[in-house]
Amino acid sequence: MVIAIDGPAGAGKSSVARAVAAALGFTYLDTGAMYRCVGLAAAQRGVAPEQIADQLTIELGERVLLDGVDVTEAIRTPEASEGASRAAAEPTVRRAMVAQQQRIVADGDWVAEGRDIGTVVAPDAALKIFLTASAQERARRRAAQIGADVATVLAEQTIRDERDTTREHDPLAPAADAVELDTTGLSLEDVVARVTALVADRKES
Ligand code: DC
């Protein structure tokens, strides 16, 4: 079974997806980490992301390994976020990542987090959640996470949001059958409780 959790940066997807996976005993899949690895590898090698996307070995788990090298922290810098967003706009990169993601979730129980899980990667997902929060709230959360100031994060976030939602290939948008959940002002526990209740409903029906 696949639970799809999509939405913009800072809506709380990672925390929610991890907690929901733990609560249900499912495995968590962070698809953003894969685009981050492609962006990082491209920057390190000075090549375009579409040239190398299908040559990389990306291992996701407690630590993120890129061709065997631990890049868990390196993929979270502001430069890496920018590189990931650029890589994610390339159709060749998306094709390579989506193919890997579909192989990964083909067996077992997954909570997969990203932008296009419910629309492209797993259109038959048992439950699709589209998490949102106000731009201010998302920037505030991310700033607290990475120890940066809110105004800078908000400015960079606005540019990335614009690119992620207006790109030609698989732009960020909720699936027609997604449940939209605005997490502004909600605690992590509240959101996780709502999602696990929705999963229980789907299992019954
Ligand atoms: O979720 P994140 O911030 O780690 O994602 C990094 C970038 O990759 C971000 O610009 C959105 C993009 N992305 C995507 O286009 N599709 C996904 N399934 C996951 C992430």
C-alpha cells in the first residue's frame, strides 16, 4: 500500500510522513532527497543534471548515500536546495527518478513524500494527502530548522515555489482525489492523527 504525501516545501511533509510511517509500521520514502542528490552530483562534477541522473546510485535510509558517499547533511544546504529545484525541472531527470521511485514502492507498504507522488509516481495510491501551510508559516518552520532568518528563507522559498508550481513537466499540484490538509497552526501530533484516521477509513472501505 502507498500513502502519498505531496505539497510545497515547509508544509511539514517530512515530519508528517516520517511520523505516519512510524505509526503504521510503513517505510518512509523521501523522493526530494533523490532530486537533491542529482543536484549535488551535478554541482560537484560541473555538469548538467540531465547528463548524470540515470548514472547515480542513490541509497535512502537513516543516511543518504550518493555513489556510496554519505551526503545526508550536504544535500540540505541552501545551495543544494537550489540545485535540487533546478534538477527537478528537467524532464530527463524526472523520468529517471520516477522510474526508480516506482520500482521502490511496487512492493510493500510505503509513505512516500514528494511533489508528484499522487499524480505521477503512485496515481493508484490508497490515500493521497496534499499538505499546505501559509507561506509565512512554511518559511518560519524552515528557518527554525536550518538556523537562518525568516526573510531570507521566505525570499528563496518564493522563487522555488514559483519554479516548482509553474514548471512545464509535472508541476506541483494536488491530485484530483487528494485530501488537502492545511497545517497552519496545527501541531505535528494533530496532523499525524488526522492522516492515520484517514488511512484507517480507507482500510475499512
Ligand atoms: O522536498 P525537498 O525540498 O527535499 O525537494 C527538493 C526539490 O525537489 C524541490 O525543489 C522539489 C523537488 N521535488 C520534486 O520536484 N518532486 C518530488 N517528488 C520531490 C521533490
